[in-house]
Amino acid sequence: MMKNLFLMLISVNIVLVSYGQPSPTSSKGGNNSYSFIDYQKTFPRPGEALERKEDTLQKQFEAKKLQWPAKYMYIRSFKYDSQLEVWVKNDWKEQFQLFKTYKVCALAGSLGPKRMQGDYQVPEGFYYINEFNPRSNYYLSLGINYPNASDKILSDSLKPGSEIYIHGSCVTVGCIPITDQQIDELYILAAHAKDQGQDFIPVHIFPIRYNVERSVKYLESLTKDDQDLKKFTDKLEDAFDYFEKYKQLPVVMINDKGEYVINEAAPKKLKGISTEIKQQVKRPPAQHRERNIGLLAEAVHQWPQYPGGGEAFMKYLQVVGNEMTAFLPKGIKKAFIQVEFIVDKDGVPVNLKVLKGFKEGEEFNDELISRLEQMGTWQPALLHEKPVAKKMIQTITVEAPLAP
């Protein structure tokens, strides 16, 4: 028997912190009741969002034969695949049904759990919404309870980090960003679920979709020399598989080492993914960061500066090149890939494209651009001491390691 298992059920008795608001009382409770939705309407942004979007959301529910509003809501996010799903139901015995999938704007850090303050990592694991922030610096935001019981054991004991949100504004330094239009909807859905009595809305954050071949292949390349990371991601996969099979939330526990334990987890699959899964699921091409650049400077007084300088940029490109070896087409051992991008006047790299590569490399190019879009914000180029957009061209070497 495992010792000191802490049950992480959503119904645990924890005081919810939600911007100082009172506990919700359903509007059906009587003439003097004051609901959580009523409370949210006292703030300008949620109030305006409810006025704009509530009727549209209700019609979307009707189109999918879902009962409005949902009493139970479940959110799961996939870091590498840049997606956030919203699942709903109205009776705890029912299976969850998928309502909508949102595109996550950006990913800070890399795959793997968050373990310390300032690492810019998006957490991975099992959480719940513990805050509604109607006055967020990122328009609207929903806080999650990082660090959870597992993180408190495994993360830096003094500075594990905090303040992780799902928020708007489409920018991130370690949170889960979506657009303002999307956070409007998500905030309303969560507010209604809380209003219906769901105090602990689960949020499960996975490194990848475990039924997408390319995503699995990438995760395998990261974990082949990191057994701790592999063990961690295998536990997350157990939870993913359980939900995929039953469309119900698994019971997640934590042992005295801080490791997740998934109740009734199926035996691990053999290495690799089945032909059936490969035929059923294909990852769609990513939506890349594109902007209309009004003015592109040809000559500048100061070129864009990568965080840490030129040497740091070369090291970053080397890391990307090493990671991309897993995606080289069959029969190709080495490639020199020339890419072009624009460092916009706010320092964000946009409009990435591959200028020179190899034939039939569409999937490789799509993956490479997705990786490079995570390079972070630069110091923009300067012209007459004013930031301007500047085009950059860079060659990346991708070479498979020699067999031993």
C-alpha cells in the first residue's frame, strides 16, 4: 500500500479565493438572493462580456444540443499542440461533452512541469480555478491553484512561483494566453458553472495530445535521456487515457514523493502509438504568428538584439537544430535551413517562413516555425532612437547524430 496518499478530488473543502467576492447564491434561491453572475455584472469587463456574448453562447449550446448553462465544466490544455478545450455536462453521472476548442496564442518555456519562480514555465498537472479576476492586466483572467500539493513537494521550497492564469491579451510569461474574445466566453462559462455550485472547476494541463503522432514523437525525443521527465509525463498520459475512454474525470492522488497516482489507470501501452491512432488523428497545421507590417526599415542605427546577445541566439538555434533532428524526413541526415522573420517594433518575432530547405518538407517547416515562434521577445531595431521593424535571415543546421 502506498503511504500518505492525498486525494485530489475537486470536491475537497478548500476556501476559494475569487477577488474578494461573496460565495455564490443561485438566483433561484429566492427574491433576496445575490448570485455570482450578479456580482460579476458589477464589474465593467465581465458585465460587458455577459451582455455581448451570453446570448451567442446560449445559441451555440442549443446548436450542439447542450443544456444552458452548464453545471459542470472541465478545462484541459495541451502545451505543445497549443490548444485549450472546454468540456461541459449538467449531471455528475453524465459523460462530459466537448463544447469548444480554443487556440492558445503562445507558449513560454518548454515542455515539462514548472519547478521554480522565474522559469517562465507553464505548469503541467492537475489544478482547478481558484480566482476570477475582472480587472486583470491581461483583460480578464482565471487563476489556477499552482503550486498544488505535488508542486509544493517537487518544486523549489522557497520560490516555487505563483500567479498562473488563463487570460486574454494573447501574450504570456508563463501563463495560458488566449484572445480577448475567447477569454470573454471562457470567463462567462466558468462564472455560470460557479453560479450553479461548481466551486472547483478542474484544469488539467498536459504537455501534448497523447493521440497525435507528431506530438508523441516530439515528447519521446525529449524524454529519451530524461527518465524523470518520462515518468512524470507517463502519469499525465494515464489521466489523459482515462478521460478519453470514459469522458469522466479520473481520481488523481499524490504520494509522499509528490508523484501523481491515477486511480484505475490502464497498463502502459507498448512503446509507440498504434496504427489505429495514427489513422484516426492527425495534427492540423499550426496557425503561425502573422502581422501586417506597415514600414520595414532597410538600414538601422542599431540591429535587433536577442535576449542575452548574439552568442545566446546562436546557442538557441543550436538547441532548436538538435530538437528538429527528430522531424527530419526519412533518408535525410543533415539539412541547412534558411529562415526569414521580422522583429517587429515591439520586439516580437513575426512572419516566419522557410526560404531554403528541402523538397516535401512542409511538416518539418511547420514544426520549425512553431519552435522559432517561441524564441522570446527581442530588443527591437532602432532608427533615430525609435524602434522599427527589421527583417532577419538566419541559417539553422539540423543534423542527425552519428550512430554509435
